[in-house]
Amino acid sequence: MEERRHPSPAQIRAARALLDWSQQQLAARSGIGRRTVAAYEIGGDRVTEASITGMSDALMDAGISFSGPDQPEGVYRQGSGAKDRDGD
């Protein structure tokens, strides 16, 4: 099984910006605390793999794609976002 590469703190911030989500909205959708989101976004090394996976999964469920391991770091949004923007 191929190891999953986690998005970087910059990719998480960019993905939130594309969706117009606050840290609190991402935290709620990820099942983690807002302080955990904030800690990861500033490069915190004490954030668990499960928390990073939760953030990544929530963003991907909302239509975000992260670049692959052999590509430059990037974030992409698929589809329209009326549902994603209001947090429903």
C-alpha cells in the first residue's frame, strides 16, 4: 500500500481560503479543535497524523484536491462552492 502524503500547512491554509472557511469551520468538519488547526497551519510539529488526516479528508470532501508527490505543491478546487461557503 502506498503511503499517503499529507498536505503541508500552506496547502491547508490555501484550501481553507479557496472554500472561504475559517479555522473553526475546518475544525468542526474535521472533528478536531480550532487550536489544532491553528497549530498545524503555523507549522506545529505536535499535531497528530489523525488530526492532519481529518483536516485533509474534510477539505477533499468539500472538493479540494492536493497536488501529487511528484508535482509542485498545489491546491485545486473542483466544482462550485455555494454549499461549501456557508458551512452546510
